[in-house]
Amino acid sequence: MQDPIAKLKAANADIEHRDTALRDELAERRDSAKTTRKSRAARDEPEMTIEGVQVNREEFIAETIVRRTGRPVLAILRDEGQLTFTDPDSVVWKPRLEAAKTHLVKAARAIGRIEVEGHALAWLGTGWLVDRDIIVTNRHVAAEFGRRRGTGFVFRQGLRGTAMSADIDFIEEFGRTDSLVFRLARILHIEDENGPDVAFLRVEAVDGQALSAPIPLATSLPSADEQVAVIGYPARDSRIPDQELMEQIFGDVFDKKRLAPGLVTRADRQTVRHDCSTLGGNSGSAVVSLATGRAVAIHFAGRFLETNFAVPSTVVGQRLQQIRSGGRPGRVVSPPGEGTSAVRTSIQSVAPSPGQFSFVVPVRFSVDVGTPHVGSRTDTPATAPPEPGPRPEGDEEDDEEVLSEAVPEDYRDRDGYDPTFLRGSDGGSDSLDVPFPVLTRNKRDVLKFTFDGETLESLPYRHFSVVMSRSRRLCRVSAVNIDGK
């Protein structure tokens, strides 16, 4: 595993390089944090480790404060962003956000959490009003509860055998228990596998409640280093190795509406990249320009502490116009000579409904960066994804996978369920072996996973394995080893 401090330092260095106005403040915060720690003479504290990697405590705290100052994550309360960390407010970001307050308040009111009934998860991601009664979100969010049937779209069958239903709550804010829920009455469009990661839903007012004004779309691409804010619902992601760092940056507040400012790092006709702090659950978040209040993109994936990916507003606007005119959105063909690189994203496991539990089942997406579409979403991860095309020159940052997704290959080093577990470290007796259950009926319904040239009927996790139903997309069998010590 990469040294967490080295990764954090690299991310902070990029912020300082791109945002010269922040550079002096961040350097001052770093020096102040180190001096404070040393003055406390905390030499007798135990060594600090993150996921088994020993780190320098002073450096970790200093660099974490720099990150929270340079790319803060604010809690939304009554539609207004508020810093909720113990550190002082950023003297650079505070006036920027205050100047954009009118824009951000309007945008926040139009952004909600997409919640479902009949699914293993209570909510799936973020959506926002792009028209007076139309919600836009990611395809990989909408595909969890909707599917194509004929020339239209329907809600999928739910856990209880009836069709799922979906709502959007425009509050779900930190410290609030009230809600503002509207029904997602109709699925207007879920983009095909070879299209951008977008979907459109018809929202229906309840009891005469009025919807907020939609967020206007930018009609041109944002410029590099344009100041933006991502507004959505980051969820705790257990797959990120740096759990302590994640909790520090997000203030240990998850599943609530948050605002994360940052800069656009790159934009072309197919993809907008930005460096705001995001997690799973931010899927479908609006990327809003601080200068204009317009949505410049819709967020769909990211690498923790590295970069984030979003569908440009120009593509969203094109699709929306086709839906308004009653047509079926078609594929946008990429200009000749533009390359591709592999990017991955997935639905993030979020809070389960009461009385239910949740687990992450890997779902694979392949995103063309350099072409305007996200491709190859498969309900069966055993289907081999397309090989990535040539990478654009200077795109070295795509060497690592997007951390907001898990695919079967990620589990190649997991040992899974151990049938000899009860023997103990000394070998024990063969009579203590507990073999993994063998299915005797409906064997064709087993979802198979293929990687490294090997086909498996169960997916190995750390100390447990799972057999999935292909048709129901639910667990059929699981077996786990538990050491009570």
C-alpha cells in the first residue's frame, strides 16, 4: 500500500500548485500544526499506523489540516454551507463561498437524496432538478431500480416481489430530522451502455408542495482552474484503505447533504475533471460554478485524493433537449483521433432500510475518458469488459484505478471462506473441516466471476465467500469464518 502521508502530500501539493491564493495559507497551517504538536512533547504516544503502514503523527495531522483547509467539506444546514470542523475557517475559501452564497443556496435547494423502497439499500445516490419537474442522476444509480422495457422504462422487481418505488428527499441535512420528499413517478430515460452516465426521472409534487427552481445548465465547458462546488450526499466507503484519513477529511459525517469546493482540473467535450472532496453517494451530484451558479457537470466517479470525473453539462443539456422533444437520446460520436482510458465506478453501499442489512456486490462499469460515453455496465460481472483503448498523451494520472468501485479482480488476494478454519493453527483434525455448501438446485442461476483465467462460482472476501443469484441479484449462500478473539 502507498504511504498515506505521501499520497496526501501529493494531493495537497497539487492544490497549492493550482491555487496560488491558498498557497501561503496552507503553508502556514502546516507549520502551525507541526509546531503545536511538538510543543506538546507527545513523544510517549504510541506509534501511529494507517492500515498497517507506520506514519509520522505530526506530519499526518499537519497534512490532514492542510487538506481540510484547501479542500473542505461543509455541512449543509438550511441550504447554506457551514464549516463544521474544529479548525478555523479558511481565510481564502470563506470569502469565495460567501460571494457565491446566493448561487449555492439556490442550487442546494434543488439537490436531493434518491431513496428507494424494495431495494437492499435505503438510498442510492444524489439527484437534482435540471428542469421544473425532471431530475437528473447517474445511469448507474437509476439502473439499480429501473430498466428498459420495449421503448420505455419500468421499475425493477423489488425484494418483496413487487415493483420498487423511488423518492427524492431535498433535505437530509446534518442535524435535521424533517424531510421534503417527492415521488419519482416515472423513469424518462436511462442512458444505454455506450452513453454518458446519466438518467432522467419525472418528479411529482405531493400535497401541493412546490418544487424548487431547477439548476440552470452551463452552455459551454468550464475553464481549467474554474472554482466549483460539488453538492451531494457522500457516504462512508469501507473500500478506501485510508479510513482514518477519510473520517478526518469528512468530519465523520456521512449520508447528509454536503458542499465541497474545489477547482476544475480539466474539461473537454466528453469529461470534466475536478478536485473537490467526494465519496460514494456523491454519484449524481451537481458540480456548480461559484461564478455563475450554473451546473457545469454531473459527478459520476472519482479516485480518493486524486481526481474526479463528471459528465459535462453540455452533454446533459443535449440529452435533456432530446427528451423534451419526445425523441430517444442517441449516442454522441467522439471526434476522430481522441483516445480512451479505463475508469471505473459503481453504486456505493449506503445506509440500509430498517430491519435490513447491506453488502457491496461488485458491479463493473467501463468509462471512456476521451469519448463522450460510459460503457459496459453489466449486471453480471463475469462478462469480460472491453479492453481500454489507447491513452491520450500526458494522461499518466490514469495509471491507478478509480477507488470508488470494486470489481472481481480486486478480490484476487482475498482468501475467502476457509473450510479448515476450525482445525486451528496446529493443523487439528480433518473431522473439524466444514466444507462450503454446494448448491443442488438451480445451478444455472449462479452468478459466476471470471478473472486471471479462472471462473469462480463464489466471490471470495476476507474470511467469507458469497454465491450470488444471477436472476435475483441477491445472495443465495454465504459462509464466514469468525475468530472471537
